[in-house]
Amino acid sequence: MLNEAILIINSGSSSIKFAVFVFDEKKESLDAWYRGEIDSIGHQTHLTVRCVRDNGSLIDESVAAQTHDDALQILLGWLERYAADLHFVAAGHRVVHGGTFFSKPVIVDAEVDARLKQLVPLAPLHQPHNLAAIRALKQLQPEWVQVACFDTAFHHTMPSVAQGFALPLALTEEGVRCYGFHGLSYEYIAGVLPDSLGAGAEGRVIVAHLGHGASMCAMKGRKSIATTMTFTPLDGLPMGTRCGAIDPGVILYLMREKGMDLDAVSDLLHHQSGLLGLSGISGDMRALLASESSQAEQAIEMFVYRAGRELGSLAAALGGLDAVVFTAGIGEHAPEIRERICWEAAWLGVRLDEAANATGGPRISRLESAVSAWVIPTDEELIIARHTLALVDDR
């Protein structure tokens, strides 16, 4: 008897991350059997899979994938060989931007596809790849239900004052507003907060999703109140290669005085800035922490400083602070960065437990700390799988 399963896809500019979740007949449980990635598409491509149910064993294969379509075909071929005991009924996709159209996951049909295409200018580095994966998989497996889950949806609970810019109202009505991102990660953390914080989960909590892309979210009652990314994923904290918040006058200066056109400015802000631009070495925090370069230290200092400022800003939006949660790649695996950010937040009442922080927590603050601090791993794939299964069940 075949086990029913869902394939989860997170398609990026040069990679496809995926997971396979199996559910029981009553649709009461979801178990991850495989998690993996096809990286460096178009170059020296690798398929890496962790077999979750098989003691976490790893499979690493060199593959030839020049395009995302190639990568999806390779993935489906791998599943035919190694997951022949599974019957796939649906694919759930991370889609970065849902705009004002979508505040919850949806089954993708022609109308939904057309609306998502309209949002490409708001997330040009992400949305096209998300849509390409949906369309390619629809061609390869037309019988599967395709579900889109949005990184912006979680932030629809922000008050209207937190969603607007000080621009003419007509632009706001056209969709120039704060959307927020990393919502699938924040949704997962909000769901598991009671496991760590108990009743405190309903209080004033700031979650720091710190990775190659980085943002922070202020939650009250486990709902988004404010966040650092606004109109696009370019805003907020400095990131791996993205600049984060910047005076818009700098962009005008670059175009007017430096003669840079739109494409050149876009490439600068998206691909040459952030930790990479500041250090001149790498956009990977691990490489910077291992470096003895003064520029690497400067980049780290900027990242920590800006995170500390955003903590203060989000605490103001909440009217105080009860807890801080670190998640994602840097947040989960870089104790030095957590330590430095917590020291920046000492004025808010955070008292770090150095020993607990060094071992990864989950609680990394002292018991007497007025504001508790935590490390909670995120699981965006599980959130997508849950939404996908719910929509398949409804259908």
C-alpha cells in the first residue's frame, strides 16, 4: 500500500529546497521523510538529501541542471527511484509575495497565477522563481494540486498605521505599502511559542529571523504588529548581500551624480551590499566570524548595531518587551552574534546566560532576566505542508 505524501518546494534564484511529508489516512499527522536541496543550478549542481526517517543519513549526488526545469525533473526522477512507496497528491510552494490579494494559502489556478504574475515587480528576485516552479511542476505532474503559501500573509494583522508610507494616498491604494516577509517562519515560531514561553507567548515578543536574508517581527498575542522588511525584502536589517534600510536620497544620488541606471542600482543594492559589501570578503556570517580582517569585524558590528536599533524600535511599537527569540541560520547557529545582540538589548532588560547561549539554549537568558531570550529553530516547510494538506482535505 502506498503512503500518501506532499512535496514542498522553496525555489530560489539558483537553488530548489524541498521536503517530503507523509500523512496518515485520517490526515492527523505529518511526518518529514526527506529534506534536501538542489543547489548551484546552472553551475556545478548538487542534489543533497537528508533521509529523516533513516537516522538522518545523507545522500549527495552531482547532477547536471542548467535550469530550474532540469532541477525539478531531476528531483522527480530521484523520488521515483528512492520514494517509490509514496503517492504524491499535492505540492506546496513558498511564494514570497501575496500582495493585497492573498492573506492565506490558495490552490493555484489560472486566475491566481495571473495575480501572482502582477506581483513580480514587488519581489523581482524571488517571485519569478516561485512561479516558475509552480508552472513547471504543473506541466510535469498535472494531476497534483498546487498550493501557494505566502511569506507576506502573516503580516496582514499589522495595524494600518504600520502598513503605510508617508506618500500620497493614491500610491498606497495602488499597493505601495508595508507587506512584511519571512511570514512562514514567523507563523511557525508563533505556533510553537507556548511550548517554551507558556502563557508568556501571548505577551510582547520580538522574533529575529537572522539568516542570509534577515528581518525581525514584533508580535503581541502571537500576531504580527510590526516588522523590519516593508515594501520589498530589501528593507530593514543589513543582510548577506542586501543593503537593508537606506535613505532613498542615496538612490537618487547614485542615479543623478554617478550616472547609474536602474539595473545597476538594483544590482548594487541586492547583490553587492550588506555583509558582502561592508566586508569585501563574504556575505556569509560564518566566514566573517572566522576572519581576522578588520573589515569583517566592521561588517559584524554594523549587523549587530542595526539589530539592536531595530529591537528598540519594535519594542516601542509593542509598548514594552517580554521576550526575544532568535531563529534561522545565524539566529540558530551563531552564539557570538546572539550574545552581542543581547548585550545591545541589556537596557531593555535582557540578561544573557553565557553558558546556555554557548550550547544553543533553548533559553539563553538568566532566570532573573526581566526579558527572556530564546533560540527556537524554525520550520517553514512544515507550515507549508500543513496548509497544503488542509486545502487538499477541503477539496
